[in-house]
Amino acid sequence: MNKTTLHNLSYGLYIIGAKDGERNVGCIVNTVMQSTAKPVTLTVCINKDNYTNACIKQTRAFAVSILSEKTKGSTFGIFGFSSSRDKDKFAEVPFDLTPTGLPYINEGVTGYLQCKVIDFIDNFTHTIFIAEVQEAENLFKEPPMIYAYYQNVIKGKTPPKAPSYEEEEVKKTSPPGSFICSVCGWEYPGGKEEFKRLPDDYVCTICGAPKSVFIPLK
């Protein structure tokens, strides 16, 4: 099977926000789709290893932040390459709460959806949540972030827990002798000497990892 054919499927990028008691939790996903119009329902696919998945099964509720082309690169790192088990992700980004108290990003988004889970289905490594949309709000008139823009313009990498993730060899798109982030796989666009001149407090554009974790491209 030629899995590259799957790259022609279209995806958006979204932050799923939920609650763990009083704590805000969340993760990034690329599979959110409207299923029906009456009532308005969505299907959302989330990796079982994501802590957010377990919290949604407990609370039966979540919010969807619809990311735009204005979303900061660091947001993808916060929500795609770390776990809500270990950190309060929403403490690192501007956010608000829906009428029922669910967290959503209020910067670099087109809007948000507040959802109530109707049912969920086991799907191998992931859970497919079926949810009714209870509230929807447009916030900014910006083009929504699609996966092709994330990969081709932002040069972002696919988080390992994404449904579309496939292990592959690192492709050399940066100048020879450049560096790559060992956490998320983002390639620094400049050469070796330019990277060395960066300040010691430099962090990865995508995941926020420190300069010390970057390794030379082979």
C-alpha cells in the first residue's frame, strides 16, 4: 500500500480543551469533522495515550479551538509535544472559558465550539468521539489552519500521537551542517555557524525545547 496517497486527504488543526476536576487540559488534533446538521454533531479522533482522552471520557464534554494561520508556532509545541499529565498547557497561552467552563484558545484562532459527548467508539490506537455542538462563536476573521500550511509554511512536524503520524527518515531541507530539534524534529532553517551564534536561551520555534537539545543533521 502506498501510504503517501493518504497525504492527499485534507485536515485542519485544532486544540481540544477539557477539564480534569478544576484543571484545564488539552491536546492538538487534526481530525474534527461535522457529522450531521440536525442536530449539529461532530466526530473527533483522539489518541488513547493522550491524557485529554481520558478526561473527556470522564466529563463527556470538550471545547474545540479552531486554529488559524496566525497561530504561533510555540502553540503547536505546547499542545502537541507535551502531556497535560505533567503541565498546565493553558497557563502558557491566552485562553478563555466557554459558558460551561471549558477552556479554549482566544488568540490565533477563528473561533471555538463547545461540545457534549453523545457516544464514543474504540478505533485501535484512537477513540472516535461523537459530540453535539452546544455553543459556537466566531472570534477572528483569519484563514483556518490546514495541515498542508502547517507542514509547508510553518515547517511543523506531525506529533507522534496524531492519526496521520508515520515514522519516516528525516529529510534534509535545511542547509548542510544545520541542526534539528531532537524533541519535535523541526529543522533550523540556517546553517551551522548561524545556529552557533544564536543565544544560549534560544528555544525551538515549534516545541519550545532549549538550544541544548538540537543535534546536527546527518
